[in-house]
Amino acid sequence: MKIIVASTNPVKVNAALLGFQEMFPDTEFEAEGVKTASGVSDQPIGDEETFQGAYNRVLAAREHHPGADFWVGIEGGNIWHKEEMEGMAWIIVLSKDKMGKARTAGFFLPQKTIDLINQGYEMGHADEIIFGMHNTKQNMGSTGLLTDNVMNRTRFYVPAVILALIPFKKPDLYPQ
């Protein structure tokens, strides 16, 4: 079965593929990443804007690649909690007749990261400044950097991909 992931980031493509493989181990999947626009800020702030980015991406992927079996949108964002900021992501999975959605766990960002985000940096760029590394968004991501890779970016996304697949695993409970 063909999965189109609404991103060319190998972390997101791999996380989507792993989630499908874990949820449906008897099915063969092939995942391909495609470039799509989120239609929201480069660094979405708030649950609604982050969800909208994932939704916009998955719709664009389906429009440009209508022959696939599934389309996946993944959008990371941040949520303010008074002076603290939580990092999280939305995952949306579409088929021709069904939608599944789930949110990742959240984690709170260090003040240095928040300060750089407030200056206009995207979280990945803020991480690169703080940790002195490059291309972290296509590798371990913030979660990997903050946990010494105990929870890398792929591992962060996979559980939410699995949860977004529940309506496809239990279609009788989720008619659409």
C-alpha cells in the first residue's frame, strides 16, 4: 500500500512508515515524502494553528498524489502555558473515505529555546544555535537533543501515528 507523507523530511516519512508497519504488521507499505505547504506560520503557535498546518499539508498531498492509499500530515508546533512553552505535533492520516488524527505527547522547552522562538526563530533553528549542531530537524530533533537521543524525533512521532490509525484498525467503531 502506498503512503504519501506531506513532507520530504526523512524523519517524518520514516515515522509514518514505522507507525503503519507497527499497526498493520501483515501489510506491506511503501512511503514517499512530498513537499507541501502548511499554510500556517513556519513556527506554529497554539494547538489550532498546528492542527491546521497538518490538515493543510495532508489535503495538499492528497490533491497532488490522488492515487495513494493513505496520506499523512505531520506538523510540529508550540503551545503557551503562561510563561512556559510546550512542544508537540499533530498527525493526520487520510484514506479515500476516512480520517484519523492524534497529537503527540508534549514536552516543555528550556528558556533559551523560548527566548529564540520569541525572537522569530523556528524551534529547529533555535536548537541548532543552542546545541551548535546543524540539520537537527532531519535527525534527532528537539526531543533527541534534550534527552540525549533517548527520545529522538522519529520515536516522538511514531506513537501519534499509531493513534491516528485507530479509525483504520477499528473501522466499525469509526464509521465515516
